[in-house]
Amino acid sequence: MTSEYGWIAEGYQRFFGHLPAGIDDRIRLAERTGTESALESIERMREQLIYANPLGPKVQQLVHFGQLVALGHEEPARLHAASAIHHGATLEELVGVVETALITSGVPAYALGISILSTLSRDGD
């Protein structure tokens, strides 16, 4: 990754506790295709809407987890659940998010969320 874009990696590392897969690829592809300005715009928007959001990182991650579970996006939901834990969320709070997803998105969302949390809780034991 070009050091010019180190600020992007730093933001992800602060928010997730690590650099998620694909971020380096995103930067390299933008450089290769000459779309750096689009990448910078997207990442500046993330800074404003996510990193500077008044909800704070824990609540932001709980919201992201719930939205992604409701949409059925397993891997991103798993990433955001782990990040919520990194920012202090409890298993009870995460289960509360999954139970709310049941109301808005049905049993498939609930089952997906429980599956993710079961795996994360086993990994944390």
C-alpha cells in the first residue's frame, strides 16, 4: 500500500482493531485504474459518517451488525459483530440486536445472527 493512503488503513485499524481483508486491494486497484479520487471521496465520507458519528464505535458496530444480519450478509455481519465486541459490546447486547432483526427481517435473519454469535462466542472461549 502506498504510504500516501496510510490514513485509510489507520482508520480501519482504529475502528475494527485490525485491517479487514480487501482494503489493501481496494487501494491498489484505485491506484492501478486511476480512481484514487473516488477512493479518497469514499473514505472521507466514511470518516465523517462513521468515525465521527455521535453514536460512537460500539453503537455504530451494533447497528452495522443488525443491518447486515437483516440483509443476510454473513461475512460482513461477522466482521461487525467482532468489531462491536472489540469496542465493548456484550454478547447480551449482540443477542438483543439479533432479536430485533427477527422482528424486522424474520427467522432467517435471527438464525444467521445466532449462528454468527455462536461461532464468535466459541472462538472467544
